[in-house]
Amino acid sequence: MATKKSASAGEQIICVNRQARHNYFIDEVFEAGLVLVGSEVKSLRDGKANLVDSYARIHKGEAFLVNSHISAYPGANQFNHEPTRLRKLLLHEREIERLTGKTKERGLTLVALKLYFKDGRAKVEIGLGRGKKLYDKRETLKRKNAERDIERAIKVR
């Protein structure tokens, strides 16, 4: 099962894909490095990124981040990057092989969960997710609302 890591002192969160946990059951979580261009790093430091609808794909033994949007950096002028280009993920070979096997199972997808800096290096947290059905989403919402009501009742007392 997936374990939640707390944000450590050397971790600066850039953006979180909240929709991913709503649409998928996350079984496992992996941390991967990103191959970036200089203007992308500067844009990330400004917090100009979006992970909505982004996912990872494995192609010819390499992992890539697809549909992640990092806005153009205004100071880069003509040397700017394309905002939604494919970005290579840095994973160990055995992790890529394991993920390849898992994604070939029915219904499993690699979803980008969080983009952050860890000790000055850009990292992305990808989760191995199984798609939720509409009734699963409703049940999760009901459970969350019930927990919120319980917390409010406890606070009042």
C-alpha cells in the first residue's frame, strides 16, 4: 500500500495534482527525478506548473512525463521551452521494469501526484493508480464528509 511521506525540511512543494487521488486508487508511490532545461527550472522556482491530466508513460525502457505544463519563463526570450513537452523521468532500471510489468496489468496507470524540489533537485511523485468508478468517488466523498462532521462535533465539545 502507499505510504504518505511528510514534507521534510529540504522539500519545497511546487504543485499537487489533487484530482489524481479523486480519480484513482493509488497503490504505490515512486519518486523520480526530472530532466529539465534551465528555463523550466526557473519557471518551477516561480511555481508556474500544473499537473492536471499528466501521467507517466514507459517507452523503450525509458519513462516520460506526459501532459505536464510548465509555463514559459519570461526572461528566457528566444531560448524558452515548449510548455507541454515530454520530460524524461529518472528512475532505476529495475523500477522501470517493475512499473512496465504493473502497467501491463488491466486498469493500472502511472499518474503524476506531486512536483517538488528536494535538496535543490526537481522531483516528481508518480503513483501507480487503478481508476475509480463513479460509485467509488461518491463513497469516498461521503466518507470524507462524515469524517469532517465528526471532527466538527468533537471541536464543539
